[in-house]
Amino acid sequence: MHKAAIMTALVALMSLTALAKDMTPDEIQYKADFIIKIIDYITWPVKAGNAEGQVAIGVVGESPLTPKLRELAAAASGGGSKITVTTVSPDSDLTAYQILFLTTEDKTALAKILKKVENSPVLTISDAYYFARHGVMVNFYSEEVDGKVKVKFEVNQITLGMAGLKMSSKLLKLATLI
């Protein structure tokens, strides 16, 4: 392995570790809960859905959200496998998922992932700074309100529409629109 590749891998690992340390249990709960609940507010094209109504969530990379997502998915599925959560690599077939949670904070890696799912009915979600402006459909961000840090979300309506996805107007009213 080249030294540059090793350095890139170490930097990526350090940023993921920093991300995990910075996320409070409340943030983890909120974001994981949001990802599970958003399923009810998105309409996928008929051909994108599974005949059994299953929803596959792919977490691209390692995330402190993954255990909580799995827990909430199991509870929402009633012990069945209606919602599945899988950790995947950027090299996986990302179009096999209805939702992708992207853990990268690297814009080059993000561009490669988004290119793989471009115009596919895959809802992309991230929590990296301003990634909705780079093509992610739903992006979490933090904002201080009345002295407290609140987690909010922004929606990129252009990429959402290009993928053939529709978001409930109830949810859009709560978002910052890009």
C-alpha cells in the first residue's frame, strides 16, 4: 500500500473517531430515530420498492449511529425484517438500498458515492457540514437556539426530485430547503 493511501485511511479513521466522540447520546438517538421515521415521509417510485415492503438502509462506513439504527429498525419491524440496517463500503452496490447514511466528511469520497447512486431512487442522508449543498438529499446540522444546540436538517429538493423521490410536505415544512 502506498504511503499516501495509508495517510488517507488514517485521516479518514481519525475524522470518524472525532465524529463519534463529538456526537452526544441525544444526537445519536435523534438522528437514528429520524432516519427510521423518514421512511413514512418518503414516496419511492414503484419499481424501487420491495414487493414485501422492506426497506434496506445502508450505512456507508462506520458510524456511532449504526447500533441505534439497528435497534430502532428491529423495534419498527416488530421482530421481522421489514427494515434492515447494513454497514457497507463505498465499493458496494449502493443502489441496492432505499436509504444510504453517508459517514464520510471528505468531499471527493462523497462525490464518488453520489455518482454511483445518481438518478437512482436512493435517499441519501449525511451529517457533514453543508453536504446538502454538494448533492446529499437530507443533511443534519447543528444550530444554537436560545443557548442550546439543536439538531436540524436541510433538504436538497433538486437531487431528491432527480432520484424520483417525493418527501411529505409536512416534513419539508420543518426543513431548511436547498
